[in-house]
Amino acid sequence: MGIEVRAYDPAWPIRFEEVAATLRSAFADGPEARVEHVGSTSVPGLAAKPVLDIDIIVAPEDVPAAVTALERIGYRHRGDLGVAGREAFYAPDTDPRRHVYVCAAGTLNVRNHLAVRDVLRRRDDLRDEYAAVKLALVADPTMDIDTYIAGKSDVLQKVLALADLTADELSQILSLNDPSR
């Protein structure tokens, strides 16, 4: 089965806020956490896979307490999935479809997510170029997720070049998204 990318849906930020309210309530008694809508569904006008990406950003020392807070409300911990400073979760339901992560503040992963979102929100030209690349990739019905991620690397490097990332950090992101480089 191919990868689905849809035209932007104005319901995505509304659905994010619904989920975010529940997530924020899980942290009402600490640790301090920022719930951020990241990924393509967070960028108005951007075509995206219809899955919300949510980063819950906490101080590095608060990651274990944040994991516990999410488990208390029914999220199932999946581990870091090979990304240091980020803990992934299965949601207790599938409406809306979402990826939820607890992320240590200041990590490259968090800075990458926020930078892509913020640049694409400011730059319609890059947003549209990114959408065109994604739509061209998913036009191939045999597209797999790893090839899809790698295929977006060049345009994402253009986007991230406008962020406050070093050349070494850009290189790290490129090799994470496209291991063949």
C-alpha cells in the first residue's frame, strides 16, 4: 500500500488542540511541558499525511516523569526508536491519528522539528516546493516510507538552511533522513 498525502485540512489544528488539551492536563501537576504541533499538519496550506505529529518538550531530567504522566492517561511507551532524547508512544485511540513524542528540550530532533515548521509557516514558496516534492513521491504507488523520507531530504535541507542550525547539524539531519548519503 502506498503512502497517503492529502491537501491541507483546516481541521488539523483543531484536532491538535483537542489532543493537546488532554496532554496538557496530564502535566498539570508537573513536570513542566510544552505541547507542540509539528510536522506537515502544523503548517497551514501544506499537503500532508493525515497524521498529527506532537512533540511534548520537557527538561532532559524530566523525561522519565513525562513518560509516566503519559502512561497514566493510556499512552503506551515504545522507547526511543533509535532517536536519542525522544521517547515515542502509541496513543490510546486512533482518532485523530497521531504520533506523540516526549522530547528532551534543546535536542537536535526538537530543534529540527520546530525549525521546519517555523520556516514553512513563514515561506509559502518553500511550503509549496515541499508539497510538490511530497506529492511527486507518493504518486508512485509502491513508495515505501524510507524512500519517501529520503526523497524529501534535499528540500528539507533548503528549509533548514534558513534556521539556526550549524553545518554539522544539517549533515546529521541529512544522514538520519537519508542514510545513503
